[in-house]
Amino acid sequence: CIPTLFLTLAATYVSIPRYNGKLAVYGISYLGFTAWACVGSEEGAEVDACIPVISQSRVRSAVFREGGAVALELIVLWLYLVLRLMANLSHPFMFIKNFTLGVLQRIESRAMYHLPLADVDKLLTGDEVPFFQDAVHYPDETGPFWRDANVLCGFEQPVPSTHIVTGWYDFFLEEALRDYQRALDSQTKEPVLKLSKERSANTSSASSSRPAMRMTIGGYDHWALVQPLQQKLMFNCMLPTLDENLKVS
């Protein structure tokens, strides 16, 4: 559970002698989901900066698009990468072995044209994936699966300084734009303070100005972020945000 893990990590950082009381979360794509989940968790007020890259705070809309379409490419590539290529990595060559077997067996391309959708996990991984089965069999936003799995950050309280980095051709763009507006709107809400004594002491000199809300949209799609120019843009957004929010005088 991401929020539970974050609570553990936050408590650990607070106990580190040289910890200056400042904490930021950052992540690309799936790890951007975890960044939003940290901000939306019970201890979200402990976060000073959030940098989600080609990601979004809602999970369901990444899979089930408006109008009833299903993001099959995203489903296939995520299941294939995480649950097949990166599974059972007992030694460094296992990834190469899994990748080579996948290419020879044309698993990824076969899954792109496979029906019914509920069998795609078995084709990609060799077995049913329980959470995937629940997600496709109960697709309603208020259903038994998505009711608790959809919203990673509810923006019920003001979020910290946030710099959303996304791509104009990314499939997360629409929801990222909504996240930016949600982040702006959250600044009008009453903050919930959950600061530890150590954090209060270490941040007493910090600025009380309103957190900065920024968004950068590059001219690329989701998978292009591995390229040097897109990486440069991401770091040019991330590093100044970290520098601005993690330093104390």
C-alpha cells in the first residue's frame, strides 16, 4: 500500500539527524502515480514539493477512456513490462532472456489484437492477474474495484508546490490538465497541519507564501521521455523545483 509505505518512510526521514525537515516526491508515469498517492495520503502535509512526470492523480481514466474506449496499448505494455519482462529477475540476464523470448513468441503484438480483453493477462503473463480481472470485470467508477483504487490524491487540502511535467501527445495529458486545475483550486482550502516537532523546528524559517503551481507541456508522447532532449526538459523542470522548495536558510 503506497500511503502506508510513505508513512513509514516519512517517519524514518524525520528521525535522520541531518534531515532538514524538507521532503519532495517525484516520479515518472507509474511512479508519478505513487508521487500523487503520497501527497494524497494521511501525511501528505509533510510533502513540500511534488513533481509528477507524464502521470496523473486518477488511475481509472488512464485505462477506460471517455466514450467507452479502452487504453489497450497502455494495458498491454504495462502488464508486459512489469509482470513479464521484470518478473523473476534472479540475475541480471533474466531481463534479456524474458525480452528475447517475448520477441520470438510475438507475445506483445499478439496481445494487441487479442479478444476478449479479460484474457489478455493470461496471454502476457501465463496466468490470471487478480487485480486486472477485478478492474475489467467491475469497470464502473463507483464499483467494488475502482471505488477505492481510482483516486490517488483527492485535493481535499492545499497541495504543496507542484510542477506537473507532461507531453502534448501523452495519453495522460487531459487528466494532467485537470490535475493542474485541481492543484490551483486546492489553494483556496483550509490547510491541515500535521507537522512533527522536529519538522516544525527545522522549518520555522521557511517562507509562508503560497506554494507555486506550475505545469510544463513538451511536444512529445509518453514513450519519448527516454530520449535526451525530453530528459533535459524534465530535469530542467525538476531540479529548480527541488532547489526552490528543499533549501532552508
